[in-house]
Amino acid sequence: MDKLGFYIVGTTIAFILCLVTLSLHAQEIDILIKNGHVVDARNNIDAIADVSIADGKIVHVGPSVNDKRAKQVIDATGLYVVPGLIDLHTHVFVGPRADKFTNGFNSLSPDDFSFKSGVTTVVDAGTAGWQNFPQFKQQVIDQSRTRILAFLNIAATGLDGAETDPAKGANENPGLNEMDAAKTSALILDYPDIIVGVKIGHFAGESWTPFDRAVEAAAKTNRPLFVECHLPKYSLEDQLSHMRPGDIITHSFENIDERTPIVNAEGKVLPYVKAAKARGILFDVGHGGAGFWFDQAIPAFTQGLWPDSFGTDLHRFSMNAGMKDMLNVMSKFLNIGMPLNDVLARGSWHAARAIKREDLGNLSPGSVADVAILSLRKGTFGFIDAKNNGIKGDRKLEAEMTIRAGKIVWDLNGLAAKPYEKK
């Protein structure tokens, strides 16, 4: 290319960049978040910056933006601005049936709990199966402001059993004929934007057929398998050996009789657990009412086994116990010793990658404007595990504001409120 050609190309690029800049400065902004500490793991952002939102999308993240173009300005000075959090383990197929998770009272309406903890996306952990997922979608998913995704249970009707003891789970033993890989795969393909994986758990039998069929359905649809460890006749080592890289095991730091804990009596992480982590198995917290123990989490963390996501196992038995909410779970790991940026990444971008939804968990221009504005409170706080053991900490995350698809859905201290003027 001669000098003229280089000149033409360079001039064209400069002109395009100029148009982009002019467009940015001319565009009306619905919400402008100013002066916050933006942490976005996908885009390697860790800096004081402004975030502009228009038409439900992220427009720009960067240096100071003229607030005269904004309909609403949020001053986030001293606060953290992060992608909307993703709770990878919930039970939200709420309905009228007593002592049931599926269409039952033991599940929870997500909007009642998500936004106040900075969560904009929840993933239901197999409360529905291929037979009743359409009801779940119509009854709950389509009615909720929270984005609801789902792992589809390999059992046809999901967790459709009585539940009175959260430590034992809904140990149902459905017929093997109901655990149909073909029908599970077909339903996933009917709802590809909602169903993000296949779930196996709460099975009391000895046959490996349900596990194998769950793996088959996940493989056919290019989705992860989500393993909930209420599988008393399967050893933990065998469960991990049947899983593929990218599959997810939850209740990672559990210590109950039903399952081998990952840390042995000598305080060491089991070698086969380390090997599973090294070959790409993902470890979710799955706190719940019984799924998180400090005697597992602390030594595992110290030995380098960190969780990949902070699933809460949100349900009626866990929300008022040690779990509280997702920010409480994240704060536990913050006080155990995980750096803040790693905590925030696992609450957003890492969880999005785990379910192959890289459109979520980030603040890239053009992405849906799901945003959490968090405060990092300093003081003396207490944190509780499933056995009512407690630790003290000096830092705690709290949701000041949550924005879902460009709309403010939670505002704890009135960051977006107009000053009251006495008449």
C-alpha cells in the first residue's frame, strides 16, 4: 500500500472514531452512575469510572461523562459498581402445595429476595423436570422481574417430594423410566434461552442409570451437568469421576453423614477432589440450610480449593438460617481471606461462564444493563454456618442499589430519590 492508501485508511478510521465519539456524547442517557469503583472481571476493569445506561443496555464505561445528558444521575462515590450478581443455585418453583419444592411452599418467589442482595439472575436447581417445566415457566418464570434460568432435573417431575428436613433433602426414588434423556434433551432445545443445564440429585437408589442419563442429556445439548450431592448410595469419588470438565458440583463444603466431606479428619482436601478440580470440575457453594460448614470451607480455601460460584441454595429453610442471602455468602469468603475482586468475579462473570451465558455477568457496551451497586461496610460482623458455628469478620457487602435491564428495582438508601422539600 502506498502513502496515499495509508492516508486514506487512517483518515477513514479517524472519521469513524469521531462519529462514535459524537454519537456517545449526543445520546441521551437514562441512568448515569458516577464516581463508583467499577469492577468488571470480563473486561479487566478495576477503577473509578462512570457507567451510562440507555434503553436497557450498557452504553459506556469509562472516564467522566457529562451528566447534563442524563435523565437520572446516581452518585456512587465510595461504592462498588459491578455486574448484576448471578445466584447459581435456587429453588423458585413456588406454588400452593404444602411441604413441596415443586409448585410448592418450600420454594420462594425470587423477586422477594433477589434484588435486595444485588442479584439480577437466579438459576433454579432442578425443581422442575421435563414433565412440569412448562408450568414452571408460565407460573413463575414469565411472571418474574428477576431473570430466571434453570437446570432441568433428569427426574420427570423434579423435586416433587415431601420435605421436612433440609439436611436430608427430598430423597425421592422416582422410576427410572421417568428419567428420560431424550425427552430431557428435547425440552432443553425447546427452551434454549432458559434451560442452562441438567440436574441430578435427591436420588436414593444404587443404579447409575439416572446419572448416566443426566450426563447424556447434558452432552447432547452442550450444557453442564449440575450435581446436587444428595445421592447417598453414590460415593463422592464416583460422582466426581463420572463428571466432565465444566460440570458443576454443589454443596461443595458440606459435612453431613449422607456424603463424604471434601476435607478429611486430618484437615486435608481429599486427593481425588483436588484432581477433579484440576481437570475442570467446577465447585459451587450451595450453602442452603445444611450445605456450608466452616470446618470444610476454611481448610479447603487455605489449601487452594476456592469455589467457582456462590450458589445460595435459596429456599424456605435457608433464607432465615445461616445462609441469609448471596451477599452474606460472599462476605463469608471475603472474611475467610478471598480478595474482594475474586469474590465479585465469582458472583458474576465466573458464574455466567459456568452456565455458558457470557452475555451476562459483565458491563460490556451493548450488554443488558444488569448492575449492582454495593457498599463494603467495615465493623464487627458475625457469620454462621449450617451447624450454627460462627466466625467474626470486619467487612460485609451490602446492596445499595440494583438495576435490572436498565430499571432501578432496589434502592436501599434512596440514591435515586429526590430530596424531600417541606412545604
